[in-house]
Amino acid sequence: MLTAVTGINWGDEGKGRVIDLLAENADIVARYQGGNNAGHTVVTEQGKFVLNLLPSGILHPHVVCVLGTGMVIDLDHLANEIASIEQRGITISPEHLKLSAKATISMPWHRVQDGLEEDRLAKKGTAFGSTRRGIAYAYSDKYRKKTLRLGDLLHLDEERIQSRLHVILESKNMELAGCYHQEPMSYDALLHWCRTQAEKFAPYICDAGAYLQQASNAGKRIVLEAQLGAMRDIDYGIFPFTSSSNTLAAYAPLGAGIPNVKLDHVVGVLKAYSTCVGAGPFAAEKAMPENWMQALRKAGGEFGAATGRPRRVGPFDCVASRYGLACQGADKIALTKLDVLSGMKEIPVITGYTLNGAPVTAFDPTDDQDRMEPVVTMLPGWDCDISRCTRYDELPDTAKNYIEFLEKQLVHTIQFVSTGAAREQYLLNGTWL
């Protein structure tokens, strides 16, 4: 069975938590896009883990994890991430982790370029809110055919690879020197860096697509893990304030390495309120006063897993969420962090927008989203701890009413609700996976 777990909104919806739970009964968890520019936070009995590149299934010893073809991989960051969780007792080996030979390498200069350009734009007040981890530049060079793939590290002594390295380096040095006045990188230094990476990662690099195809043919349970959410998709998101990859479930088999295999399920993950890291239109932050947003941010611990930046927050946005659900084609919905809303006398929900006084009920990322004004409906809250609820009928009526109101707005049943950060703090409402 092939299941994709995707974000419905701007990212940070809590996908890591859902994937971690699904991994308990999965054979394989594979990332299919993005790099180390976002993170998934998973809380286990061993504590809190923040994973940027490694799939959330890495915390389960029986699960094989795959970094798929559609990813851009910063190998220095990956080495540090592996070392960090190995220090906490998690074993990682080539039997446990497989890297697609077709995945793109995020080269050292990609981080440099990202930071230099973001600094340049910041001086003009036009910065994108980049994570400065080089993701856009890695993808750009992928499509310009001016970077390496992981499999190239296995052939560094071949003339064809060394010739490509010379071509790539010459082009990159021209860019960095001509645009940003940087010192050129030497070929010897580049080749040494590549050989160092090959030493570390050669045992992990393989034909991940063939591995996944064989597993799919054998009926294995495979979870495909997305990074970020629908609003950050390069084609369907709030361009240009997007990521540089396709975050949608439709891309999942392609990015994992098995483009011929169809998904059986798509789990769309929503947070019980809205959050956003980075620049771009975000109508939800206009809905409530600053003190309300500060209290919500503190209650939810809303700081970026990859960057530590305070997240922009606001009420649940039904308009944006309907669009995200349509993009992802989700047949299952997980609602996270419902417990964070406990204690509010009233809970705001965005049920529409207005533009120049006229109602707007559908989200279109090509519209002037910055000028949209949210229409807010207030619902009664609950003043009790729901973290111990393990069945839907144990929730207070006002919490159930909140969920049912969202279901009507989204025209979709919510089957999974998290009621706390710990693994066991969730309940099911209807048929799950």
C-alpha cells in the first residue's frame, strides 16, 4: 500500500507526528521532495527529535528510510543530522537508510549564494524569507544541469565526471565572482570535498527506485513523506513565496522514484489554527489582534523547526484549506494541535475573504492575496484539558462542535485528531488507515 502524507497549508502542520505514527505499521518511509529547508518534529519516549532531511520513520528500527529522487540533499547537513541522532541511541546503517543515486546534491556554494542574494534583497526590502540553506539554488542548478547527482560520487575517477566538475565549477565561479565578488573555489578543493562525501555515503547510495518498485510489487506498506504544504508548491502555491519543489501528493511517486505506481491514500494534515514561516501573503494574521497571536504562538510553541524563527499565526483558514485539500486530493484528514486551543472562551475561524468590500469564497494564489481581508466566525471554546481524551466521545461538546464546523466548511470528514505532543495523545473519528 502506498500512502502519501502531505501538508494542506503553508507547512508546519504536524506531518512528522502523523508519519511517525503511520511508521509503526509501515515497512518503508520515503521523502520525495525538498531538502533541509524545513523540519519535522517528533516526540517519543526518548525526547523531541527535529528532522530536516531524514524521514520521520528513522526513529523506528524496523523501518527502511529512503531519500528519494526528487530531493536536493546537503550532505554536510545529512552527516551532522545522522551523527546527532546516533548520539541519542538511534542506529543508522545502509540497511536502514537508502539514498537515491538520482537525487541532486546541494553543493556548498548553494548555501553561499542563497545567503548573499537574500542579503542583497533585504537591503531593498524585497527578501523572500529564505531559510538560506541553498534549496532554490540547488533546484535551479538541477534544471540548468549544472550540479551533480548522488550517483556521480561513485564515479569520481572517471573522465566524464571530472569534466563535468570542471564545467560546473567554471560556471559557478563566474557567477559568484561576477555578481557577488566572491573568491573562486579551486577544482582541487571541490574534488576533495566530493571524495570526502563519497567516502561517507557510498554505502548508502543505490537505485532507490528499483528498491521501492520491488517493495511495492511485494505489497509492502510504503509511506511517502512531504515537506512543507500546498501553499508552498512551486506551481500551485503562493508564488514567488514558495519552495522550489512540488509539495503535492501527485508528485509523490515520481519524486520517490516509482512514477508508475499509483497512490492508495493521501493523508492531508491540517493544524487546528493557521501558521506560516517566511514571507508572502497570509490573510490569517489580519484576523485577530497582536496580543491574541502572541498568546497562541506561545501556547503552541510556534517556532520554525529548521530556523527557529517565530511563526506567523492566525485562526484556522477555511478558504485556504479548501484550496489546499483540492490540490492534495486527500482522502484522509489529520487535524493536529487541537489541545492548543483549550482555554479560549471563543475561537475564531476564517470562513471567507473580502476584497474591496466584495465577498471572496475561493482561494486563488494568482489573486492579490495581500489585499484580502478575512471574514471571521466566532465559535464557543472549551476550558478544560483534552490531552487525556482517547476517544472522540470524550471530547467536550464545544470541541466536537469545532471539529464538525470545520468538517462542514471543508466538506470532508476529519478522521484523526491530535490532543497533545506525545505519541499516544491522539484519537480517531471514523475509519483511519
